[in-house]
Amino acid sequence: MTKKNDIDQDALVLTQTKPKTKKPSMYKVLLLNDDFTPMEFVVHILERFFNIDHQQAVSIMLTIHQKGLAVVGVYPHEIAETKVTQVMEFSRKNQHPLQCTMEKD
């Protein structure tokens, strides 16, 4: 005689679910306008660190100049942080006050 709480082992089906991998948070990298950094230097930064072609780099530089800032890329945290560090170090090394920041997308 079986009790109500007994489980029929043959009827027990186990399902295996794959854990859902959460996509990493993305971060916007922004360049900020200033009155001292030459436009050509900003274009160089965009080409060198963000792999943007010359024509698009000029267009983004003009946006930065006119609007005060522009998003120049969206990356996972570690990559965004590295881009910001590279741009800031390169700017200081070349004696320019160019500011580069990141914020959560």
C-alpha cells in the first residue's frame, strides 16, 4: 500500500535548465569639450583609441565642439575603463586637458 506522500520514482522527471548568462552592463565613453585641446588632437584620439575613420572622427569632433560632449563608444565596464585611462594618459602626456569619462548606459 502506498501513502499519498510517496513519489513514484518512475514518474519523476528531472529537467536540467541552463543558467542564463546575464549580459554585462554597458558603459558609454564620452569626450568632453574644452577651450584648449586642438581639434586635430581630438580627431587623432578618435582614430587611435576608438578605431574611427577620419571622416567620422571629424564629424564626432565637431559634435563635441558644438554640443559640449559626445558618446564615442559603448563597451563593457573593463574596456570602457581602459579606454578612458588610455585617452586621459595620452592627453596628459601631450599636455592637453581633454576630459574623457564613462557612465552606465
